[in-house]
Amino acid sequence: MDPFRGQGGIQMLLTAEQEAQHIVTNARNLRTQRLKQAKEEAEKEAAQYRIHMEDEYQKSLSETTGSSGSNVKRLDQETDAKIRNLKKSGSKVSTEVVDMLLKYVTNIKT
């Protein structure tokens, strides 16, 4: 065998190994870049979903609060009307009640 031929084979193997290392390094770099890109996309989608859900929550909260506000207003109006009716009926019978109490207090039974 020719000694130069053996060294040429070794040189070819070294060159092939270096090319393989470059290919592997490039593949790792591409994978790392893709993972970063996928992470950024996932974070962006999560942020959009979070915003969407927050908007839905605020919308439902405002609808609920709005109806509660109208219920409170309606109940206040009903309560005021009942108070007015009670005062009105109380004022009608108050003189009768006072007269009746005076009658029983001043009337002496033996």
C-alpha cells in the first residue's frame, strides 16, 4: 500500500467528520431557533387568549352588574312606595289609636 494513499484516506475521513459536525451544528441551531419561535408563538397565542377571556369576563361582569343595578333601583322604588303607603295608613289611623288609648287609660274599671 502506498503510505500517501492511507494518509489521503485519513484526510478524507477528517474532512467528512468536519462536514458532519457542521451539519449537526446547523441542525441544532435550526432546532434551537425553531423552539424559540414556537415558544414565542405560544406565548403570543396565550396572551391573545388571556385578553379574549378577560374581555369576556368583563363583558359578563358588566351585564351582571347592570342587571343588579336595575334590580337594586327597582327594589328601592318598591321599598319607598311601601314606606309611603305605611306612613299614609299610619297617619289615617293615628288619631283613632290615640283616642282609643286615651279612652282606656282614663277609663277606670272597678
